[in-house]
Amino acid sequence: MPRSKYTTVPGPLRPVEQIRLSTFQFHNIARRKLIGLLPPQLHQLGVPEEIKRAAAKSRGAPKLKTIAELIFVDTEKLIRDYLTEKRFGGSIPTNPANVVAAIQKLRKALEPFRGGIDEETASIIPDDLDERLARREHELTKLRLAPYKRRRLDQLCQSIGVLLREFTLANQVTFETPKMVEFITTALDYAGIVHSFSKANPSRFAVRVFPKSNSK
């Protein structure tokens, strides 16, 4: 059986006004290093005018000249969002075990509707609801997911990976997977985010960043 901390029913999210946003920014050395890891062609390609106009409407937005700078700023934002989420504190992330616990709690709360109340009240609940909940509970008990922190970090890495691939494909620029992984892990290092990248086995981390990729 899972430990109790994994089967606590998820609580409501914090009100927006109680969420402290991360103010993370890369320092200048990190900025030069990360931009330097991007393909040279991206340093020569200008930012599309529509993106410049959209950025100009945002107070404090940096003035971007090249695609390389745009990728850097978007990467910084993804990391800032990740760090903001880590600050939530006290919230219980959803996982199969605690969703099962929530379903069990709901099924127990619905027991009075199976008898002891009038027919009109009982008709509010669909006849097959308990059966459907039981079926969903059975499905979830068979799922096996990595710990939430690992999944959230993988999501961050995959988001940066998607960012890199979208810009390179759109501009017909070659950027090999190992170089993308180097960019991502370097960004994590400068942001102080602990990860499990191993130079001895980079392909293992690459599979987590690009799960559907066969690239090595």
C-alpha cells in the first residue's frame, strides 16, 4: 500500500493573491553562456515584427533583436513559472493514489443515497455512478507514475525542448539533440535546479526531455 502522504485527498488550490511569484532572472554570465550555446544562425535571425509589437505592450519587457535572445527570454520565463509553482507549498499534487482516496471518500459519502432517503432525492444521483467510480478506482490502482517532483522537472525540460525544436524547425536550423540537452541542463544549473543529468549517459536524460524521440 502507498504511504499515507501519497493518499491524502488533494485540497483546493491557493487563491491567486496568496501566490508569491518567482522573480528569477539569469545573471549576465549565464545569459552569455546560454545564448552562446544556440546555433549561430539563430543569432543572425531577427525577431518577427508581430512578436516585437506584442512584447512592446508589456511593461518591462526586454527589447529583443534576435531569435536567440527570444529563446533565452522564453526559457527564463519557463523556469520562473516552474520556481513559482514550487513556492505554492502545502498543496497536495494529484497522483493516482490520492485520486483513489478521493474517489473512496466520495463513494462513502454517497452511501446514504442507496437507501434511507426518498425516491425523488435518490434520483438526483445517476444509478450507475457508484459502478463508474469503482471502475475508475480500479483503473487508477494499476497506474504507476514517477514522483511528482520528477514529473514536474521532466515537464519543464520537455517544455524547453519543445521551444528549441519549434524555433529551429521553423527557421530550418540544425540543432542536434545532445546540444539541446546541453542547453537545457546548463539552464537548470544556472537556475540552481537539481537534476540527474549524467555526462556518462546523456541519452538517458535525452529520452526524458524528448520522450518520443529516437535521437541519441
